[in-house]
Amino acid sequence: MVSKPIVVGIDGSDASREALRWAAEEARLRSAPLVAVYAWSFIPPQTIGDPGLLAVPAGDFPGQLEAEREAASGALEAAVADALAAAPGIEVEQRLVEGDPGDALVKESESAQLVVVGSHGRSGIQAALLGSVSRHVTTHAACPVVVVKASS
């Protein structure tokens, strides 16, 4: 019987790299597969003529979209390579998902035994203004969630 995977959210931050290292070690201890998820979004700038916005000339949106996708893919690959160096021998599946990180991780939680997310350690007004993927995931996930706080 193949065990359900451990899912970890990656965003290129130190907090997510620490979460990935923690999840990789936990996957090794549980003999479970690891799924590293990098969710990203591309929001094109508004073009000239939209009321109330600064004028930005139309650009190469397909090219910008591909550049964003490649940057996300590169960040995911680098983070996974770092984690594999710390916990060799584990199975890691990389998933690049276009969309909201919190929603992507909640969806992945439906088929996972555990979701691991990093926390930047923001609190108070900063967390309220910036939002919190970890808060969203802990509230809505279909499985247990571990929040790994970034060391200072």
C-alpha cells in the first residue's frame, strides 16, 4: 500500500525552504512521498486608457507569462534540490500550479496525510494587511497541517 503524500508549499522564501527541509525529513521518517507545490499567479499590468490607473504601454504578455512560469519553475527546482541534499533518498514530486497558494494547498490536502507550510512570523497589522497562506491552510485543509516558523 502506498502511503498518502506529505504536501509542502514553496514560494522561494527562507520560511518555505525551512518548511521543505522539515517536510523532507518527515517524509523520510514516514517513508512517504513528498509533493512540493509552488503556486504562482501572473497579473498583467493595466494598459493605457483604463480609468484611474497609471498608463502602462501594452507589452508582450505571453512572453511575460512564460518568464514568470520559468522563474517559478526555477525556484521550485532549486528548493527541491536543496531539500534533497539534506534528506537524500526520498521521493519528491514537483507541482507548479497557477493560482492562489492557499487554495492550491487546500486542494492538495484532500489527498494528503499532512500539509506543511512556512510562516514568515508576521503578526498584527502586517499579517492582516498581507494575508496569511498558513492561516488559510490551517483553517480549510482536509488533513493535519504543520506550520514551520522561519528562524530569525
